Amino acid sequence: MRKYTKPDAHGYLMEAKACEHVCKELRRLIEKYQRAVNKETASRQAEFEMAMQYHSEVEIQDDYGYDLITEQQYDRLLDLFRNGKDALENHAPTVKELALNILYRIERDINEDQREWEFSALTPEQQRAERERAERAQKEWKEKVAELRRQRNIGIGDERNGQ
């Protein structure tokens, strides 16, 4: 009996390797943008803490009137003072946050392509075994989630019954 050899397998593996290299570069960009987003978040937190040092809107207006803060800072401080943590947590996404989300989506798509190329390079027997392994893992995951839900519901029921 002849051993199965797939003539395209080498090309598929090369494609998978290329995807791996692209993902490595994307990871570098993702880390760069994540640091920038973290700095923006820290800056917003500092603004919030500054706004919470004021005791009233009149104090913010006084600082603006004496040119201690800019008009942009005045508007931002008033918004933070009036809306509190909600204004901090529910802000419009920044350009860097949007770019980071785009990079994550691209990385996810390329990772999926890489898995597809690697799968395509497998023999039919290996592909069948891989499908079976994936089905078992999915079934185990569903069972684990169902068990966690049952435990959570039991815990909630215990709390309701005063136990």
C-alpha cells in the first residue's frame, strides 16, 4: 500500500508559516496600541480624580474664569463632575481604541487562516482525527458550561431560600 502524500502540503505549510509571521508583527502593533490606550485611560482617570477634588460646579467655573483651566478642560471637568464614573467608563471610543479593535479582528482572521492552512496540509486520516478531537473538545466545553450554570443556579436558589 502506498503512503499518502499531498503535493500541495508544502505550500499550505508555507502559507501557515507566513500567517504566523504576520501575526507576530500584529502582536507587536497590538502591544504598542494597548500601551497607548492604557495611557489614555490613565489620563482620563487623572482627569476624573481632578474633577472630584472640586466641591461644586461654581469652583470649576471660578477656575475657568481665572484662566486656570482651558475651555476644553472646563467642559470635560463639568461633564465628569456632573456624570461621575459613568462619564469616565462610557466615553466615545478614541482613535487608538478603534485601531486596537481593528488589529485584534485582523489577528483573529489571520489566526483562523493559519489553522485552515495547517488543516489543509494534513492527510485525510489526520483531518478526520482532528475533527473528532475538536468535536470532543466542544462537547466537553458545553458540558463544563452547563455544569457551571447549574452550580450558579443552585447557588442563587440557596441564597433565595436563606441558606
